Amino acid sequence: MKRILVPVDFSEYSIEALKVAAQIARKNNFKIILLHLLELPHQSSDAFGNVNSIPEIVFFKNKAIEKLEVLMDSPFLQGIEVLESIEFKKVDEGVVDASIKNDVDLIVMGSHGTSGFNELLVGSNTEKIVRYSEIPVLVIKKGVKEFKASNFVFASDFLKETRKPFRKMLEFAKLFDSKLFLVTICTPSSFKTTSATEKNMNDFIAHFDIENYSTHIYNDTNIENGIINFAKSVNADLIGMCTHGRTGLAHFYNGSISEDLINHAIKPVITFKI
């Protein structure tokens, strides 16, 4: 892991995410790429072809440059190599494109979370990025002043398809010398016997050279509640899981546990794409 991408809109949520990224970068001698996305209020397919829009584009870009320069002088970034980038794109598209273009290893984002009717209608840019990104995404909630991953809960069904993201998770855990709590959540709608679940987890783990871990089976009403409640029970610093990145009707009907989790969990959440 060498480069961290941090999308910033200069809100308190994105600044707190940047502070966490700085802690990770300083500890491991990584670079940070600061990305600001500009979506003009009346941006349309021909906006850039309209001569009247040019002054507005220049104005917004210059303001963004000023704010980025001030941000880059922040004491918590001193001694860290920081690059800056400004793009005229939608946030979700811009972040995913920038992560590929800059060959980044981790995206760190802030999120205030949403719930209820607002969540159904609007969603969040963070949700979309978690859904589409091939790069691990670390979501930071307000109030995380000192980032730790000493107790790292990783929830999974531990099927063969999760081996690749599991390796990425192990790389991240190694950076923080994390104790891993590997957990499978059993619910009334996805019940498996303890013996079958234990065998599945043990067979999966046998493919990896892994230390400082424990395995757990946790029962709850649904998977999201199970992950959150288990994380509380072991005083977790960080929650990790895989995401399928479903879109369209499959996403509408089935939902995404990882996206619900980033909205409702208080702890930081990191997702790894299958």
C-alpha cells in the first residue's frame, strides 16, 4: 500500500477523514492524493461548450485551489507527501476514476450516514463509491480523532469467492498489527448449524498464513444488526466486510449489507470488493 486517495469537499466529515488518512500515511510513509470534485449547479452535457459558463468554471476552480492550498498547509499534514487534484465530474464517478488513474491502494472518505426516507430517496456518494470501487474504501464517521485497528472485526460468509478480498484485508490488518475477530452472522433466514459453520470457516482459513485471530459465530435478527452488535461486544475499533457491488434491480430488491452498514455503524467501516 503506497497511495491513499481522500476526496474532500471541505466539510467537517471530509476533514476528519483526511486526518485519519494522515495518521495512516505518517505511520507507513504513504502518499496522500487530495481530490476535489466540482459539479457545477447548472452543469449539463453542453455546459463546457457554452462560453457563458467559462467564468463560472474558472471561479469555482480558483476557489477550490485556494481552499486546497490552505488545507495542505494544515499541521496534521506536515511531513507527508501530498498531491492535489481537481476534477469536473460527478463525485462517485470522479472518485472511482481517480483511484484507477492514480493507482491508489486505499480510499478514505468521511460520511455522516443517512437513514429512513432520506436514505431511500437520496442515498449518499459514499454508498455509490463503496458499491463501484475496486479499491478498498475506509469510511470514517464523525468523532474518530485517533484511528486504531487493534481490534478488527471482519464479517463474512467465508466462501471461496471472498479469498481475494480476504487477502487485501490481511494486508491492511498487518499495517496495524490488528487482532482479527473473524465472524459469521447467523440469522433466522440464513440459519446454519454450528458444526457446519465452524467447518466452513476453518476450511477457508486453512488457505492463509494468519496469526492473532479468533473465529466466532454470532446469532441475530439480521446480518447488519449482528455485525454491529458483535463489534460492540468485542470493543472493535474497525469493522470490515466484502461487497458484491450490486447495481440495478438486484441492488434495489436485495439491498447491500455493506452500504447499510456504512450508514448505520458508528465505528469506521472498510469494504473490500469481491
